[in-house]
Amino acid sequence: MALLEIKNLHVAVDDREILKGIDLTLDAGEVHAIMGPNGSGKSTLSYVLAGREGYAITAGTIRFQGKDLLAMAPDERARKGVFLAFQYPVEIPGVAGMTFLKTALNALRKERGAGELDAMQFLKFVRAQAKRLEIGDEMLKRALNVGFSGGEKKRNEVLQMAVLEPILAVLDETDSGLDIDALKIVADGVNALRSPERAMLLITHYQRLLDYIVPDRVHVLAHGRIAKSGGKELALELERKGYGEFLGEAA
Amino acid sequence: MASSIDTRERLQSVTDQAYKYGFVTDIDTDVAPKGLSEDIVRFISARKAEPEWLLAWRLKAYRHWLAMPEPIWSHVKFPALDYQDAYYYSAPKATDGPKSLDEVDPKLLETYEKLGVPLGERALLAGVAVDAVFDSVSVATTFKKKLEEKGVIFCSISEAVQKHPELIKKYMGSVVPYADNKHACLNSAVFTDGSFVYIPKGVRCPMELSTYFRINAAKTGQFERTLIIADAGSYVSYLEGCTAPMRDENQLHAAVVELIALDDAEIKYSTVQNWYPGDVEGRGGIYNFVTKRGACRGRNSKIAWTQVETGSAITWKYPSCILQGDNSVGEFYSVAVTNNRQQADTGTKMIHIGRNTRSRIISKGISAGRADNTYRGLVRILPKAEGARNYTQCDSLLIGDRCGAHTVPYIESRNPSARVEHEATTSKISEDQLFYCRQRGLSQEEAVSLIVNGFCKEVLQTLPMEFAVEAQKLLGVSLEGSVG
Amino acid sequence: MAGDAPFVDQFSAAAPLPALRAGGLARYRAAGLPGPAIEAWKYTSLDALTKLGLLPAGGAPTTLEALPEAALLAVDGYRAVFVNGRFVPAFSALDGLPKGAVVESLAAHIARDPAAAEAALAGADDGTPLVALNTAFLTDGLVLTVDRGVVLDKPLHLVSIGRPPDGQGVAFHPRHLIRLAPDAVATVVESHAGVGGAGYFANTVADIRVEDGATLRHYVLQNQAAEAFHVAAVRLALAARASYEGFVLHIGARLARHELAATIAGDGVDCRMNGLYLVAGSQHVDNTTFIDHAQPGSRSRQLFKGVLDDSGRGVFQGRVLVRPHAQKTDAHQLSRALLLSRKAEMDGKPELEIYADDVRCSHGATIGSLDQEPMFYLMSRGIDPATAYRMLVEAFAVEALDEISVAAIRDAFATHAQAWLATRRAGGGA
Ligand SMILES: Nc1ncnc2c1ncn2[C@@H]1O[C@H](COP(=O)(O)OP(=O)(O)OP(=O)(O)O)[C@@H](O)[C@H]1O
Ligand SMILES: [Mg+2]
């Protein structure tokens, strides 16, 4: 059984069709990359996977671990192991990053039947993960994402992923806005999470990320469809040729 | 509080005495008839064996009250109060109250569960008639001893009238005059309970007052009168209220709190108010009309009010600071949550009289359901308040499109060297914030609670630790069902 | 009590539209002159006005030797001049108005079509005491109508001069009607000034309707004589996508109040109301605004700045109401006052009343003196304290004038403001 199975997914926003029949299957242990021009629907796909409101599923199905993902509330999906690293992480004033992470982790652990971590255990665990991503205590104490730079927000997303240990991680342009060193650090963080039980969907514009995180498959999303799929060499090809060949065929 | 036990004993002894006023009621009951009259005022005073001057003061207040108009300026609506349809002294035990926990509204019990109220306290809070002997009695005695060693006086106001009349005479009514407003005036005429605190010169009160006694305080809500005096160089932190929703048969609560800080003294007064708010349709619920005011009389004195207001059908209160002493500081931190049909009109007054006086106001209003939530405040800088400073931040959060959030600040400055700054914003919990939290596995209600707590953080962090944790839970519980 | 209200005994049933005016009188009588007892007038008292013994303007002169300096604006435009509330054609210049833009005096309008006039006039009277008083005594004013899509090519300058007869005060109650049909565009500048030493009371009501997509720029220079009482009520109705840019510069008058009540009755409205008040001596200046967001998706912006010297007193009351369902409202308001003297006073009451959740509403208010830091900075660059002080006060004031989008009018207002600023000395209360 595939971990994630998207079939003929059609999605509309305000009566405008954005995804026009996506088929995509991820097996456990796989990493797939999705590339594609701006506005082609990549974030839309990620939001639909996470269950954001405002997207009408006009046709198609999504099964996660064999279950109907679309029937689940967003928090239920999260507790089942679906994680989205947001393209634009949200600021939540007054809520310390640590507090937030602890609340989220305990919600997850409860679902998985693991006991809640006490404050010391939690702190130790998060600090260890944060250290790898070169995130200081100071940042963890601050209100969630408030006043963070673009790159800091992205690193914070990866930290959350590392702490929450998802089964399916969708990273929406997590590499955008990172400096060269940070890209390396984040990629190392992601690679550390690669495991036979886990699958990842990387949305990116840059071939460079895929030098660090080598994908099993690369898909091109254009005009709401998977226009082409291939191995990692497809990314190199796109880098050379651009999206020209996909842009002509407007739906 | 600790003293309420003593108070009861004292009352008993007083009522056992021959009664010198020819009041018609059967003397060996504790009950005065319904309604308000000069006789009732005399009855209360006599039962408490009060000195002549205090009776005279009560009567002056009562007579003034008769002619006083109801305050009409606040943003709250309710049917006219029937003052004759209430008990002003030891109301008889409600016969229709629940007999056991099985008869208590399961919703209420659920709330206690969520707030982590110990089992033993639940029955009491829910108004079940029990002749409980509180565990806290022994605790109370231990702490009393410790306070006595330091010379701290902490007792009921009735006891203070007997034991420390000079302090009562000097300070009671000196911050909130009996004629201040209709509700305070009524309180002055008929107050029956409340606390008295005196911290002697240079003493730092060794504990947060009233934390351990809150359960005992549960039954003293209606016409409470509190007087706290911090003598030169002293410090006290006083906690009032309880996070668990409390039922009370009395609809009208009109408390008065007076604080006096002398030179270099500091008073921190924290309140968590969670009186019964009425049901979803707004039936029942307490009218909480409170007058709280502190006078920073001395140089370098400081008074800080923190309040978390989640209960009551109507909240009408403006804990204020009169900054008389040079360099004195007033602070007001407030979270007011209204849900369903609740109405809150609350804020503060900062009156800058002395030089270099400073004030800071942080108000967070949260409105949900069909509730109305108003911040009303006054900052007044008088001509002699050289170098005075005020900073005010009022933020409102709306949850749903059928509630209201209002900000009505009055800002008056008559000194060019003073600086007054006021900011107010209105916002809602964004869909993006909610979704972000839910993507991380938080339920809708956890997400709302988390975001709201973040919104209120600046205020909550001024609460004493133990209270803060309870208050956080309370915010979540108060807003349950408001989203989605 | 109400029967004692000033002016009531001056009512004349003989003048035109007696029924309309009698209605206004009754409402005014019931309320009396407003004062601190009512919330909307908390900080402003008209007691001094009642001591003046003002006569109705009926017999007062309607002529002038020349327009007073205080009313002049170096702006090329049409001009309509009123003396003691009466239209004076001799001083006016209304030739060449574009087709579809009509200017008429209210008196002429009433004479021509009393029924239509009566219907048009009834709208603005919301029963507030001074508007009701204005209704009771209205005789003249400006009627500006701009047809659909018509652009008034030059500003219309409305000059209002108070000219009390020798040794005697006078009261007048002009009523202006401004109607912009859909997509019309107009700029109206008012200047208010006086001649002669006696007191007078100008109680003006401007009733303005800006229809769908129309744009009105409305600037007011209040530069009344030292003994004048100036109360101007603007009643503004804004339809969908309408745009209103208002500005008031207060310099003169013993007591002045500019009161704007705007109803936003459609989406996409842009309503701006800004002002600057320069107050000295024992002047009292009150700006009161009420923006009623009755429909979703509109925007309002307010900036009021004041400089208060001597025993001057400033008042700012700004209320923003967002009604249920007026979602996506974006309302912001800022009040900033500079106190230059120990005796000056500023009272403010910015107010938000919000009944919709998906909105962005905020207000801010500050009161204080000049910051020491910029003062020090300028002095450290060799500028003497008096100059530095003037520069900073001017910088504070000019920021408000920048809100005026028509450059010529901004410059003309700046000239008046600078004349006032030049009279300020350093060191008042700093
Ligand atoms: N809530 C919405 N309302 C209206 N249009 C929307 C909404 N969300 C997405 N769209 C539109 O859907 C299209 C796809 O958007 P999406 O964000 O999925 O693109 P993307 O592939 O992630 O682009 P990028 O590379 O720039 O991040 C765009 O045209 C976008 O404008
Ligand atoms: Mg995207």
C-alpha cells in the first residue's frame, strides 16, 4: 500500500479551477520533488493535503495510509503524521515558540499513545534538535515567528518538523530565503529525517536544493497538472531549459 | 479568607447578645427581611456591634444613595434593578439549591474538571449546601501566626472595625468616598464583609495574601469591602477571586476596594473574576458593579492592578490609581473576556497629580458570541504633574461577527512636560493562525486558547505564578464553543 | 428650562419655509444649547456665547469694503462670498462654470422651488441641537450641484465673513448643500473670517452627498475674528466607491468646533478627514468626528494635529463605528497634540465601537511637548534654540498639511499656518 495516493484531484478556489487532475503516489521511504512555475498550484496542493479551508475538492481522492485524508480535520491529519512546512509561516504574537512546540508535540504523543514529555525532557529534546539547525535559545523564547527574518522562519519550520517527526512531510519552498550556509544546515536536517517509514514532498524552485536532498522522483506541476515526471536528472534539465515547453499548452 | 471563620464566630456572639435596636425581626435568626431601608442599615450595624460613627457613616451613605441616579454612561444594558427584592444581610439558604453534586448542572462540573478544581472544592463552588469544615482552617491559622510575627494585620473588615478602629476611621472612605457613585454608595450603607490589610512600615509581607483562603471567600461576594494600607516602605501582593465559576444567589454584587500606599510602599492587587455569567441566552448571571481605587499617597509609591475578568453577566469596574505622591507609579493590566450574552464595561482611571508620576495601562478585551466588551479609561494629567508619563495600549480581539468591542479612552493633559501615549487596535483571530496551529495537531479549541493566551500574555505574566497558570486555562474554557 | 434657550425668542414665522424651521426650533428648544452635560460636548461649553446677546443677522450689513486678508487664499478658482450668512454676488466670481456644475444661493433656490428646497433641507437635520438651531434660522447658503461624471475644473472658494454691526454681536446660520452625482469630481475650499471687533456666532451646516464613484475634496480654513464663535457641522453621506478628502485648519475664533459626521453607505469608500489646529491666547478649539461604517469594505483615515500655546485649549473627539456586517472595514485615526505652555490643555477622546470581526481598526493619541532629542540635535549643528524650536514646531504642524492633496491649496494653507507659527516664541513651556 502506498503511503500517499492522490488520484484525479481537482481543486477550485472561488469557482476557479486550480488543480485539474493530479495523480501522485508516494511510497514510504521516498522523497519526491515538485517543481513548477509560479502560480501553477504547488502551494494549493500542499494546503489541500493539510486541510486548509477555502479549497473546494471538485473531484478525486487522497488516501493516506489507506485512509481517506480528505475526511479528516486539519489537526487530525497532523496528529496522524502529516506535516506541512509552510511557504509563508504565520506569526502568532505572545505565544513562545517553545510553548507552541510543546503543545503540538504533546497533542501528537497523546495520539500515538506515548506519554507527555515533562518540561525537562522536552527541553533537552528540542535543544538538541535546535542545535543541529543552529537555532539559539533566544529564538525559541521569542513569540512564534514574530519578527523572524525570512530564513529564520524557514529554519523554525524545519525544527518543528524535526521535533514532531511526521510520517509525511510536505515542504513548501523551505529553501527559499535561506542563505547558502543555512540551506546546507536545513538540508542536513531534512536528510537526517529520511527513513524507510517516512515520505517527503519537496516543493522547490531550485535545483540546488536537490543537490543536497536527492529526490527519488521529480514532478513538474504546470497549469494544475503533473506535466512531466522523471528522475533527479529532470531537475537539471529544467534548470537548463526553464519551463518554456510547459507554458504553451494553456488549459 | 481566614477571617471569615472568625467573622462567623463573632457574628454569632454578637447576635447572641441582647439587641438594642427595636428591630422587628426575630433576633435569634441571622436573617433580615428582604428589602432595603434605614432599619436594615441599622440592623446590619447593630449585628456587627459597630461604633456610632460607623453607623452614622452608613446612614449618611444610605440617605445619599436614595437620591442618587444610576450611572448611565457605560455601554451595558440591563433591566432596572429592584433593590427591594434582595437580601442585604445573611440571605436565607436557598431551598431550591442543589442538594448534592448529582443535581448540579453537568456543564458546570465539566468546567471544574477542565480547570482542575479539586474534588472537595467542587460541591462548595457549585453551591451545594454542605456544612463543610474546611481543610484550610488549620492552614489559615499557621499563616496567621506568620503574619502576626511580622506585624501584618489581615482580618475581616468587621473585625478590624472592632480591633483597629483608628485605622478604619482614618482610611475607610478616604479613597472611595461614600458618595462616589451609586453602587459604591450602596456598599457604604450595607457592606457586610470583606478584608482588611495593614502592612507596617518597612515590612515585606511574607506571602501572597488570600491565595490559601479563596475557598472560604467564596460566600462573601455581595457587598464586600476591602481596605488595604501599605505603610511606608512596605510591600504586599493581594489575590482576590477564584478561577472556578462560582454560583451565587445574589444577582447584584457591589464591592468596594480601597488601597492606600504611603511613601515607598507597593501594593499589587490581582483579581480573577469568574462569577456565574448566566447561560448561553444570558439568563441569570451576576451583575458585578465594583468600585476599586488606589491612592498612591506617598512618594515613590506604587499600585499595580491586574485583573482577569471572565465571569459575570455584567462587569462594571474601573480599578484606578490616584497618583498623588511624587514619582508614584500606577499600573493596570487587564484581560476581559465576554462570551455569549455577557457585557463588560471595564477600564481604569489614572489621575496624575504629583511630579514625575507614571502610569501604564495594558488592556486586552476579547469578545465572542453576542457579547459586548468595552474598555473605558481616563488618563488625566493635572497642572502640577511635571514630567508625568502615561502609556496606554488597548487591544481588542473579536471572535465571530455578532459581538462588539469598544474602546472609549478619555485623555486629558494640562502639563506641557507630561507625555501621554495611547494606542488601540482591533483584530480577530486570523484563519491563517488557526490553520497553522491545527496543522501542528492542535484542536480548534486548543488553537483558540493558545492564540488568545498569546494575545493576553503581557497581562498574564504580571499575575503571580500559580494564578497565571489557572488564568490561562480559564481563558480557554471561557471561550469554548466560540469558534467554528 | 428649554424655553430659556438662547435665540428661541428671535424666531420668525414670517420667513420662508416656516414649517421646516419650526420643526428645527422645536428640536432645538427641547435640547437647549449643548454643553458639557452631554457626552458629545463633554469638553466644550458655549456659556460665553450666551453672554454675548447676539442679534439675528436679518438686519446686519451684507456689504464689505474688501475681503479681509484672513480669508484670502492664493488659489485660482470660482468664488462665492457670504457676509453674515447672506450671499453677496458683487464679491463672487462664478462665471465659466463647466456645464453640469451649478452654483446657486440657497435663498434663490428656496424662492425658485420651495418644495424641492424643503425636501433637500430636511435630510441633514439629525436633531443635534445646533443643527436643529441652524434649521430654525436658515435663510441662505451655497447650493452646489455637480452632475454625473462632470469635473469641476477649478476649486470653488466659499468665503464666509462675519461682520457684526458696530458694537453689536450677530448670529448667522448658513446652510450649504453640496451634491455630487455619480463619478462627479469637485474641490470646495471654505475660508471663514471676520471684520470689526464685536463678537459673532457662525453656526454653519454643510450637508454633503457624494454619490457612487464621485470625489469631493473639501478644505476649510477657519480663521475667524478673535471674538467669534464658530461651529461648523458637516453632515456627509458617501455612496459606494465615493471618495472624500476633508481638511480643517483652525487658526482663529475665540471658540471653534468643527464637527464631521460621515455615513459610509457603500463599499469601496475612501473617507479621509484631517486637520491642524493652532491655538493660543484663551482660544478653545474642538474637532469632533464620527465615521459611521455602515457598509463593508471601506476605508477611513484621520489625522489631527494641534499646537497649543498660552492658555489655549484643544479638544479632539473621534468616534469610529463599525456596524454589524461592515466587514473588511479599515479605519485608522491618529490625534497628536503639542503643548507649548504651562497653561495649555488638551482633551481627547478617540473612540472605537466595533461590531464586526474581520476589520482593521486602530487609533492612537499622543499629547506632549517637543522631544528634547531633535532639539539637541539641531542645536549641536549650531542652530540657536529659538530657531530650532520654531523649526520643530513647524515640522510637527506641516506634517498635517501634507495630507492636503491639492498643492496650491496646501501652499495657501501653509502660508496662513506659517504666519501663526512666526508669532510663537521659544520657551513657552518647554
Ligand atoms: N485563496 C485564493 N484565492 C484566489 N486565488 C488563489 C487562492 N489560492 C491560490 N490561488 C491562485 O491559484 C493559483 C495557484 O496558486 P499557488 O499558490 O498554489 O501557486 P504556486 O505554484 O505555489 O506558486 P509559487 O511558486 O509562486 O509559490 C494562483 O494563480 C493563485 O493566484
Ligand atoms: Mg507556492
